[in-house]
Amino acid sequence: MTPLLENAVKVATRDSRYDILIQPGLLATPAAWAGLPHAGGATQAVIVSNPTVAALYEAPLRQALAPHYAQVSTVLLPDGEAHKDWQSLNLVFDHLLARGCDRQTVLFALGGGVVGDMTGFAAASYMRGVPFVQVPTTLLAQVDSSVGGKTAINHPLGKNMIGAFYQPARVVCDLATLATLPPRELSAGLAEVIKYGPIADMAFFGWIESNLPALLARDPAALAHAVKRSCEIKAWVVGQDERESGLRAILNFGHTFGHAIEAGLGYGEWLHGEAVGCGMVMAASLSADLGLVDPAFAQRLQALIAAAGLPTAAPAMPASRWLDLMRLDKKASAGEIRFVLIEGPGQATVRPAPDALVSRVIERHSLPPAPAAAAGGTAGA
Amino acid sequence: MTPLLENAVKVATRDSRYDILIQPGLLATPAAWAGLPHAGGATQAVIVSNPTVAALYEAPLRQALAPHYAQVSTVLLPDGEAHKDWQSLNLVFDHLLARGCDRQTVLFALGGGVVGDMTGFAAASYMRGVPFVQVPTTLLAQVDSSVGGKTAINHPLGKNMIGAFYQPARVVCDLATLATLPPRELSAGLAEVIKYGPIADMAFFGWIESNLPALLARDPAALAHAVKRSCEIKAWVVGQDERESGLRAILNFGHTFGHAIEAGLGYGEWLHGEAVGCGMVMAASLSADLGLVDPAFAQRLQALIAAAGLPTAAPAMPASRWLDLMRLDKKASAGEIRFVLIEGPGQATVRPAPDALVSRVIERHSLPPAPAAAAGGTAGA
């Protein structure tokens, strides 16, 4: 066993086992690309990326794959959550069929969460399934979306509504790629890092509080620890409950409110991590209102989210719109919205809440409506 | 155990076990609809069908489901293979989301192979997976496509290229629905029935030869045996190899040539079963040319296919077009087409064949090209 694999975080579900490799410089590390499916034959590797990421990292990835596959080609998808749809997905299928790609083809998702989710669903569906490898280049993708096999595209009525549980063959997190991440995306990724504290590990939460300046300054050691500990927690949860029949739902802390923000504003207005950050503020506040956790804990969480450069006030939307959007959440059952709530620091629970209470939380944590209305008196509240 | 379930054909894959119920009048038999997933709660059942089938059988199915689900609704897809695409699939997602359907929703595929394949893929993908039940109303769907969990939509460049392996919770074959089947569709279904002989069971093949008049006259006892024996063979194969890593490919006998006919002519010109019938003639002929089986066997198969009312000569297409289309077959590997061939009656094998030999088979079994060219001398050949 090489040191590289010894340091790997292992994911084990009922049907699959794979490694998450975490280190700076993996794109140029031959061992990170050895031993993947269908290597060595007359097979094709297809890189799926977007123009921004490809400009930076496609050439090194191509070089890393060249020794292992007969052909390496690239398909570029339009950048951003607004394009996480069937039209973009079909660009992958068009490419694969035009190149005569067979079932021995391996897809490589080079990019953030949008590229990873779409590549994964394309791999799950092409000829009813070909292998794929996650090569996440954003903090959010490295700590959350590339791990665990949730793949999907959006529908105008709801986020991630069409997809599959489909595990990658490997996750390769080259920490050096985080150096080129725009600050807004770094903060968005920190939202998912912070998430692991309240739901599972308050020691980690304390570590994030202490090391936030280092994380924001992209200190390599701090980023390495944040990515590794996040992946360990996620791997542990996914190993217990791959298909989200129970425990896995806790990873959705902040996501019920967050998805409503994303769908309500139109995909791509807020980054996913921004919506989750604000959603966690709201979910913690709801937890406190329900008496599950001390209000001081909700305030401590809100302070960390704000310090990470994330929004803590939601866009103005009528409460009825919030409730309609959240009733389409995948955790909902029989018309009842189910929230991931904190019932003591480090421990999450999934349960419904009265609409009136939810509406009060929404009001408390939303920006005032458009200026004309705000002039009536709530401005500055 | 009720007699109904005692008579059922059982399917068992690594992750799922389900029954195929085969009997006339099941739509009106309460026991056929008892014990399905999520029954009895505040859950929704959604029937997916097409206008032709729904006019005949939607009302009885709705009545059968009403005692078990809080709401039953129906979404209709345009009829035919030409519409087995993303646009139609999205009609299902639109319906599910507009009605606020959650993960406890159960889909019911009421129709032939197109409805079954699309409903199955919609169920596999909606919220990353909800249960579905196959209610096949064509012979082809009852003996083949509804069993085994292959779901898919077509891509302009290849048939069933985008889909999932996703098993139904039950298959309910009401044999009475075969009474309303157009004769052309009855013949198309017989193609898949005949298929099971050469690949697995020559005693069954002999039975089909003897009972073809009864089958064409829709004799209930003959149809019941044909459906049951076909499902038994398919269930046995799928139980060995759900994901088509080996044995399952034999169920594709006739399909490599057949899919090329369907894609080459444009989906919906020929029925799937018609293309498979002609494809089996060609695959048997190729088997004989390769010395795997006696030419007399290929002729015997061709005679039965013709007697079943199926085409035995392919549409005129240049050999290069055939080869291009077949190189996209899902069994192909590294640009090499792999054919399901007969290596002795009742026994199939999967292997490549030289392009020149394949081209000769295509020429031998194709209609002459368009009249203008045919005037040159090949007419009547």
C-alpha cells in the first residue's frame, strides 16, 4: 500500500468501496490515477468540465490519464447551477455517442458540485451505467458533493429532483486547486464544512471557529484538515445509510430552507453553499424555537456563518412561497415538511414543525421586501 | 399464500425479489393489487399510460388502486417508440412535481414496452428512486420488457442508450388485455416469445411451432403458457446476471441487427418486435455462416418467424450504415461489434464476427434498394 492510499479516507457502502484521496498536487501524482476501472485496454476516458475549470486543469488531467486510456476527450458544459439541467446533461450523451463510447468508458468529473452531480448522473444512465471518477476542484465539492454518490439534475420546480444514487470509483481531491477558487466559492464551501459541526462533531466545530482566519487565508494545513475531517464524517454517514432511509438525512442540515432559496430566486442567483449557510441559521433558529437547543447555540452558529463570509438573512419571499417550495423537499412525506434540526450541539434529528412557527423563523431571518414596501417602516430591522 | 401468488413466476436478483402475476382478469382481481409498497398511507399512486391503452384500461386500474392509495392520478404519454425520449419522460416529472408527489409515491406503468421502459426510468430517477409496478398490456411487454428491470429512453444515435437497471415491485400481466391488441402487435410480441427457443429451450420452440395457429387466434390457454414459460426463462436469466455482465446478453438475440433497423429507419417505423424478428433471421444466418449451427436450423427459425407474421427481410441500408449503427450497440467493446449467436439449437453465445461476413449476411437478408437502383437487376432476388 502506498502512503497515498494509506492516507485516503475510505467509503464503504453495501455495493461499493472507494477511496477519497486528499493532498496537494494530486493532478500531477501518477499514483492517484493508477488502478482505475478499465485502464490499460482500448478504452476511452472522457473528462467532463466547464470552460473556467478546464482552462486551468484540463491539460494536467489529460496528461495524467493519457498513460491509462487509449483515448482521452473532453466535453464542456456551461458553467453554473442554472445549467444543471437536461440540456446540459444531453451534451454529455451526445459526446459519448458521437465518439462511439462503449460500456468500458470512464467519465471524469473535473469541477465543482454542478459538474460532479451531472457527470455522476450521466455515468449512472449512459448505457445503464459506466464508471466515473470525481475530481473536485472546489471546496464545496471536495468536502461534500463529490462524496457519497448523490447525483442529479434540477427541475424548474425543485432542486436535484431527477437523479440516482451512484457511487464514484474514486474521489481525487487535489488541494492545490483550491488556490484558484474565487473568494465567494471558498465561503460557499465553508458552509458545508461548518455543517458537520452541529450535526456530528462539536470538537471540529470548535476547531473551525479557531482556524477560520487560516481557512479564509487558504492555509494549506488548515484546508487539508478541514477537507479530511469533513470527508471522514460524510463517509461514516454514507456508509451507514447510502440511500437516505434515515441517518443520511442529517447531512441535509440547512438544505430544506436552502433549496427553497435556490429554487425561489432561480438557480444560480445564490451559490448552493450560500443558501445552505443561511438555511443553517434558519434551521438552528427553528430548533431553538422548538426548545431543542439553547438559543445561544443558534447565535454561535450564526456568528461563525457570518464570519465565514456567508449571508445570514434570506431573500424576501412570501411565507406561502417558502412553504410550497419546501413541501417539495425530498424528505417531505404526505405533504408534511421534515426539517433537519439540532437537538443539542453535535446531534441532529429530522422532524416536522408547525407552519406558524416556521413562518415566524422565515420572517425573523429574511431581508425586508422590496424598497417600496420597506419604506413603510421595516427598513433597517 | 393465495393461489394467485402460488402461480406467480418469481424473480430474485441480488437486491430485490418480486412476483410476476399471470392470469386473465387481474385488473379486476383485488389480490393482484394487495401488499404493494406504501399502500394504506396518505400516499399517491400515479398511472403512466398512453391515450390508446388508457381508453381501455385506465378506469379498471384506477378502481383497483383506489382502496390502497389516498390519491390516484394519471399522466398520458404520446404513443409509440418515436416518443420514447426525454420530452415524454419529462411529462412524468412535471406531473409528479406539480402534484407534490413525494418519495412514497408509487408509479404504475400501464401499457406496452415504451410505457414500461419510460415509467421505469422515471421511477428510478424521480427523487433518486421511487417504487413502480409494471402492468403490461401487450404481448411483447408481458413476455419480455416488463420483466428484469431494464429501463431506458432512446437517443437519436442509439436505442435505449440512457437508462437504469431498476427492478419493479411487481409485474401484473392481465392476459385479458391481449384480446384488444392489434394483430401487428401480437406478431411483434411473438418475436420475443420465439426468441426464448433458440437461446434456451428447444422444447418450448417446438411447442410454439405446434401452437402458432392457436397463439395467432389468441387462444387463452396457449397465450397463458407462452407468457408463463417466457417469463420463467427470463426470470432465470435475470436472476443469474441482472446487470448484463455475461449471460443476460443472450436475451439480446436478434437485437443487434434489430436495433440498427429501428435506429436506421427512425424509431417507430418498424415495431421493436418486428425488428427483432428480422434480426433473429440475420443472427441465425450469421451463426450458420460461422459454422456454429446447421443452416437447416436457421431456415427452420426463419420459417417460424415468417409464419408468425413478422418481416424476414431487412430494409435497404448501405452495409457501412449497418456497421456504424451496430458499433454503438451496448454489447460492443473497443469498436468491435459483439453478436448473440446460436451455437447449437437452444444454446447462445456472444462473440464478434468479421465485417465482411456480417456484410454478406446483411446483403442476403435485405430488401433491394429503392426501385430506381433495383431496376439494375437485383429485383426479385
